[in-house]
Amino acid sequence: MRMTLEKVSGVYQGACFPFREGYASGLVRIRFGIDGSLFGGMTSRGWASTGPAPYALQRLVWTGKNPFEMKNIVAKPDGFEIDFTIPVDRKAAQDAERYEVNGFTITIIISMEVK
């Protein structure tokens, strides 16, 4: 997960959203390597992990292509303002039917075409 913080009326609030998926186990710590790649240390000890391995060390290498993800999300009086990593069609992005929000910890699933 990635997270963002914002201060609203003097109180910090934040949101978490998916980072990258498909890891062998649950990411505990990531660090940049000297070549700019990310190394992830993982374990499933103590919580449910999405990956099948009990522990792992994996490397994520930048391909030069931006993945389509939420970059930032900010609460507004009338909803949320979401910045994406890639420009999207404005009309599609404003269509509430393309978003799914559920649970105590909110999961947002987005379905739209990238420009």
C-alpha cells in the first residue's frame, strides 16, 4: 500500500491505496538500490499476505512506462479529488459508476480508459 496525509482543520487524515501487486509475500520494507530499482523485503508472519510465500526478497525494476494507478487522493466537501499517474478522460473520471467504494477500510476500484 501507499499512503498520503493531509491536514484538515488542524487534524491529519490520510488514505491508503494499492502500490504494486503480485509480490511473493507481504511487503514489510522497501529500499531503493543504487541503480534506482526497489528492493522489497517481505513476510507473511503475523498477518494475511496476498502472496503465497512465507517470506521473500524481490526487486522491482523501472521499465520507463508509468502504470495506471492513483497517485494521490484528497477528501473534499463534495467527494474526493483523485490524481492519477496517467492522464485520463475527464468525463470518464467524473462518472461515479466507474468507482467502487466498500468496507471499513475503503477500497476504490477504478474502470476507465487511459488517453
